[in-house]
Amino acid sequence: MTLMEFFGCTFISFGAPFALFLFTIASDPLRVIVLTASAFFWLLSLLISSILWYAVVPLRQQLAFGLVFSVLFQEVFRFLFYKLLRKADAGLERVTQQGQSEASINLIHNKHIMAYVAGFGFGIISGAFSLVNVLADMTGPGTIGIMGDPDVFFITSAFLTLCFIFLHTFWGVIFFAALDKKHYWAVCLVVGSHMLVSCLTLLNQMSDPMFYLATLIPAYIVMAIMGAWAYVTAGGTLEGLKGFFTCKRVGYNMN
């Protein structure tokens, strides 16, 4: 049973993101490089958060303290990665002119693709670090809930990890586009929604399973809103959405 639960929660968390990676990123070396670099920047934000948590001894036991500053550092490093990519635009364009694939050329000329890959990198590494220890415990021995603890902890963690992977992807698209257009209110909304969803996870410390729903439902509502916003930001239209479900090719505006 523990092995089945392990594979089930792994596929819930990383099944859809793996498919996205396979079909939209893996075939283009330049996208893989951007993905890896963005994941590295997220790791740097984790490092700085850990140093701060270790330095402030009186607040080490306060989970909310570490969480708030972790979110802030993630957004700071998202901004720094944005600046790095914009500085590297000229160099990347020269690289794509030397016989690169059409996918690499699109990555440079369509800024939304770059933002998507960067956000996806943040999401994948965030999801891996948040769930890896849970997955390690999931293989046994023993079964969660046997001592009276909620038995839905593992599956809740899996769905929450999936939510954060997609949220980081959507936040990346919105964040980059907002900075390009100098819509700083949108940047603030990204940071605010990140802080909101992250703080909701503090409810998972409660022993009542109903608090898990109080975390998951608002988180997925925010994810749906951010997904729709990112879709429109990237040039998506209602006609394009209909074309997707009816398997028809529809043009879209990338501006």
C-alpha cells in the first residue's frame, strides 16, 4: 500500500508538469538552459532564506517567519532573473541566428515563452523541494493516520505541490509581462497572491482534515484565476480556447 501511495502521489504532483516539460521544453536546448538557470535562482532564494532563518535564533520555531521571508526572497530572485534574461537578450539572439531551431528563435522573439519557461523552472524546483521528504516517508514502514493523525496528509501535499508548480508558471508569465509593460500593480498582485497561498498552508499544522480543504480550495481558486490571467497575457483568446477543445488551429496575438 505504501508503494502504491508513493507512486500515486508522485504522479499527481509531477505527472502533468513532466508532460509539459516533455512536449514544450525538452526538445529545445535553449529552453532547457533557461529552465535550469531559473531553478538555480530559486535555489539561491532558498539559500538566502535559510541563512536568515538560521541567523535569527529567537524566531527559528516560528514557521510563519521563515515562510514570509521565503516568499519575498523568491520574488526578489524572480525579478533578478528577469533582469538577467533581458540583459542577455542580445547574446541569445546572436546564438539563435547561428542555425538554431525554430523553437529557440521563438523563445527569443516571444517573451511570453521565455517567461513560461522561467516560471516553470521555479515551479519544478519548488515542488521537488517541498515534496521530496514527504515522498521519502511515504514508502514506509507504517501508514499515516495510524496514530490518529489525518490520513489525507500525503494526497493533500501532492495536490498542493501540483498547484504551486502551476502557480509559479503562471506567476512567471504575468510577472515578466507586467515588468515589460511597467504595470507594477500586476507585480504587486503576483507577490500578494504568492504570499496569500503560501500563508494558507500554515493551516495544515492543524490536526483537523477540514483545514486541508481550507488550504486547497482557495489555492486552486487562485490558480484558476492566475491561469486565466496568464493565458490572456500571453495572447490567448476565447476563440483559441474553443479551437483547442475542437482541435482547430487558431491564430493568437502575442502583443
